[in-house]
Amino acid sequence: MWRIFSILLFFSFPSQSSAQFYPEGLRVLDFENKIEWFRCTLGQSFNLDTEKCDGNAVKLNHDEISIAIEQANEQLGGDWRLPTRAELESLICKQCDAPKIDLRYFPGTQSEPYWTGQKNWISPKNFWSVNFMTGDTYGRFFPQQKLLVMIVRDR
């Protein structure tokens, strides 16, 4: 009974981001995009006791991301991947101070750019990124550059 009430309360009073998110252990369910997010930036691990991310976030280039995603698939199960530009932009919390994200759901997020898996159609050598310092999206980073990474998998 209490669990049903708490879920209804959650949807009745959305967070600063929106009511699209529901935390579930190491991951956050994203009902709008029909995906699951790993709660921490790659390099960190989610501490179930403190509900915080432990460790240091690491910046990776696209070659290193491929290896990290293989490891995530082995360790966490599933088909993890980089988010699309729209998926990563959906995490932006305009009302939040930097980092521009709801830290209740994503406590390890840094105020820096994060990779998406999408190439910039204007400049195909570059990939899109979302900057959680400003909430802006940029298409100027080359795949050999190192940025922070969040991963998702389809539900």
C-alpha cells in the first residue's frame, strides 16, 4: 500500500526535471524515452547505502568508450550504449544550478560536456555533446577528444 502511494505521490508532484524518472538501484528508469540510465558517470559506481556515486569520473574518447561499453555489458548485463542527443538533452534541468541535472537521480554528474552517440550532421567528423554546466548542446568535438560519459540501454 505504501509503495503504491509513494509512486502516486511521485507522479503528482514532479521534480525539477520532470516526472519521467524513477530511481531503481544502480539505474534510473526514464519513462518518457523508454530507456534505463546508469546513475553515475563512467568511472564511478553507485553506492546503494549512501545513494551517491563513489570514485572518479573518467573522460574517454570514442575508441575507449567502445571498450567501456563492452565491459558494462559484461558486468551489468544488457546492451548499454551512448545516449542520443535528444536523450541526453532530456536530462537538462533548466531551473537547477550547475550541474544542470537533478542530482537526486544522477548524483555523480559533473558540470562538463558529456558525449552523445550522434555525429553532427553539419560537420560529420564531429559528435554532439551536452554540457551540464550550461545546459547547452555542442557539435564541435572530435571522436579522439576525451569527454565524460553516461550510458543507457533500451527498456
